[in-house]
Amino acid sequence: MTYCNTVKSSVHYYNEHAATFIFTTQKVDMSNLYQQLTPLLPVGAAILDAGCGSGRDALNFKKMGFDVEAFDASKAMSEAASQLIGHKVHCCTFMEFSSQKSFDAIWACASLLHVPHKHLPETFEHLAQFLSNEGKFIVSFKYGDSERQEGERHFTDMNEERFEQVIRDVGGLTIRKTWLTSDNRPQNETMWFNAILHKL
């Protein structure tokens, strides 16, 4: 499956299952991840929520007083997120995103995991151009070392070694921290690989 078809397939899944996905994720408490990022940011920092899903995290950052912009490749999800947040959420893929502003942080929670492994370096490079100097880039992937298709969705799992290899091919970003967390959804045993990157 080509990169373009892989993206279209995953996007189609979220367009078709938006209501179910929103129901199962919108109320999940992600404060343990917020606390890893927010102390590193200035007051009122600009945050880009990349692949925002329901808009849960963008809304919470907005409530904290941050200047939030968000996008999602799924039309259904971006429309739902726009309603939740109270302002327009762009509908575009990672590689289609463009902005005239720079951000103090990029938040990509369980979103870049749909990008094929071989295309992750170029995706990181594209998004990183919108980070200000000293900006932070926080990501989360399912923990593992495989790449697979589950129904319509593509998943790229990540561990420490694979992540270091990806970032080695990306200019201007260094790994600040990596850590593992259990899933915040009840009765879900997924382990997550998390990382914070720093733009030089």
C-alpha cells in the first residue's frame, strides 16, 4: 500500500467511526502527559495540536491559557473538534499543514503512529519547521517494534532504538526524554512510548 493510500485508509476509518472514537477518548484524563510538557513552556505559549482527534487536548490546553491551533486529517474529526474547542480546526494531513506562525510546542498524541515508519523522518522535519527555536515536540506511539495494518488503519509502533534511528535522520531535533506509560483508558492494556524532542 502506498503512502497516499495508507493515509487515505486511516482517514477513512476515522471519518466512518468518528462518533465511537470520540465517545471512547474525549473524557480520558491525559493530565499525566500534560504535566510533562506544560512546565517547559512560557505563560500563554503557542501550542500546535497535530492530529487532534476529538479536540480533547486542544481544549484542555486552551483552558490552561495557552494559544492553541489544531488540525486533523479526518473531516469528521476536525469538524467535531472545531465545535468542542470553539474555533476552526484545520482539516489536513501532517504534510499538508502550513502556517505563518511558529509554535512553542507541537503536541502529537497518538497521531503520528499512523505514519509509515519510512516516512516519519520527513514528517518530523516538515512539522518541526513550525517550531520556534528551543521549541518542544511531544509524541506518543504504541510501544513495540512492528508496523502493521489493523483493518483500515496503519500503525507504526515505536521503542527507544527505533525512535533514535528515526530522529537521527531528522535535522534540528534532539531527544530530551523518553518514557513509557500505561493506557489511560480503563481496561486497556496498551503500553505507550512517549518522547519529548527539543528544537535546537
